[in-house]
Amino acid sequence: MTLTEQELRCVERACAHLGAADGSSWRQVDGPTLDELHPQNASPEVIVTDGVRTAAIEVKRLTHQNFQQLGSYVEYLRSRLAPSIGGHYWLAPPHDFKLPIDQRLIRHLKREIERIAPTLAPGDSGSVRYPRSTYVSLIRTDVPGYIYCCHQDLEGDVSRVSNRLPGSFMLVDCDTYEHSFLTDEAREEFALALVAACEQRIATGNGPLTWNEEWGLHRFDEDDGDEPHPPSVHVLAVEVIDVAESTTGSVTRMIDAALQKFASRRWADLHVLVLEKADGILPTDRVSDAISAIDPSDLHELDLILYIDDATTTKLWPA
């Protein structure tokens, strides 16, 4: 697949780092991409070379929403998501949902709650739409239809379409929440989109996929006596994680996702993972601490981990 501008920028920074030690010049290898050469395997973004050595590079964006006082954050979220119509609500995301969340998602949830709240009386339930976008990866075409994802798929929302597929596929969704559908209509719309993406992957080499999932919104009557409470939306999260734990979890998830690309074979002389800060306040030392907490044996498929923070490129592993 063609590199995005963000991926290309990170690859160029990695090439500059590789060449800094001995003055060598690294560039992308000409010819077909790894995805084109090995469609049956999940592969790194690109191969680069200095004419003598080669390196396989995978790029991951590391996101983290920093908030110093998480107790205050929960209270902030309750009032921030409250609809203008008033009332009290429970919002039920997937079971693996955790706080804090980024501002883009907060704004989206606010719009959805404003849309649904006027239709709910105390005791009623509805659903907010949660848009998702990713792609499908082709594994093989000479086997019975099957598809899996990175989650437990407890309701079978992904695997249920297997008998409609012309081969074996993976829904690449390792960095998102467990799937959540509350209505048969939304579930079937997802199934149709998933089948279409798999067919497009075979026909064109690309399998982009966009769909809506559903999170439950329940209205309840909290007011009692002469002192009504301010409108609120209580978000049902598994736990509120602190900043350090959130960083460690984010780094670990990104490394786990990258290792899936490197585990199947040795793609080049060097295996390089580039982590790029996407948003929030995420100091290099905090990311470095998170990597230090990982068992080195779990990183044996990697030769180098770089962290890109604005204009700075830092080698995080090996230390």
C-alpha cells in the first residue's frame, strides 16, 4: 500500500537516524511493496537500504490524552457530555473502554447525545453512533471463507460473515475498542460493508472499511426532593487509568501490533519500529520508561525502536 504523508515523514526520519552514525544514505527500495509481494502476510510499511544493508520499517502513531487529576476529569466528563435538554444518563461503551479519551471523541459523543437525548424519557434507552474506519488484510484465497479480528468477538459480529467471503482475511483493528452493536440493522450494515471490503481487497489490492457501531445511552431520573442535580452523563468505563499506566498500555499495544508484522519472518537485516507522538503531552522519558518496563525477550524481533516527538528523533531501544 502507498505510504501516507505521515508514514513517509517517519520513514525519512528513520533513514536519517540510520545514516547519522556512519554517513550512509538510506532510501526506499524500488519495486513492488511488501504488501504486494507478500499479500498472505501482515508486513512492515517499507524496506529501505543504504546499498549494502536493508531495514524493514513499521510506523505506529502513539496517542495519549494527558489529564493530571483523573477524579476531576470524570466530573468534567459528566458535565461536558450532558445534553442541553437536561436529564441524567448512563453511557455504556464496550467493556474494554478506558478513560481518559481525546477531545475529538468527546465532541463526537456530545453531538450524538444531543441528537438522542430528546427522544428518551426517564427509563428509556437508545444508542449513540461510534464511527470506525480501518482496512481488511488478505491472508489466502484458496481456503474456505473466514475472517477474524484482534478482539474476542464475543457476539460473533465479525466471524458471522465468514461463509460469505472468498477467502481468509483479517480485520486490522488492534488499536480500537471491542465491537459493539445494539440493533440488527447496524449489525447487518456492518456485515455488508465487511464483505464488500474483502471483495474489494481481492479485486484492487485495497480493502478500506468504514462503519458505525453503537453504544448504549440510558436515561434515568436522579433528581429527588427540592435540590435537583445538574444534568449529567455517567460514562461506564472499566477503570480510570493514571497517566503512567495509560502510557505503558499505549506503548505496549503499539509494540504488540508491530510485532505481528515482524514475527512471521526476517524481512531485512534490521527490524525498525518508529513510534510517533500523535497528540497530547507525552514526554520522551515517559515513553522510554514504558518500554523499559517491557521484558526484553518480548522485543527480540526488533533491532531498533525510535520515538519521534515533533523535530526530535530519539532511540529508545536498545537503551
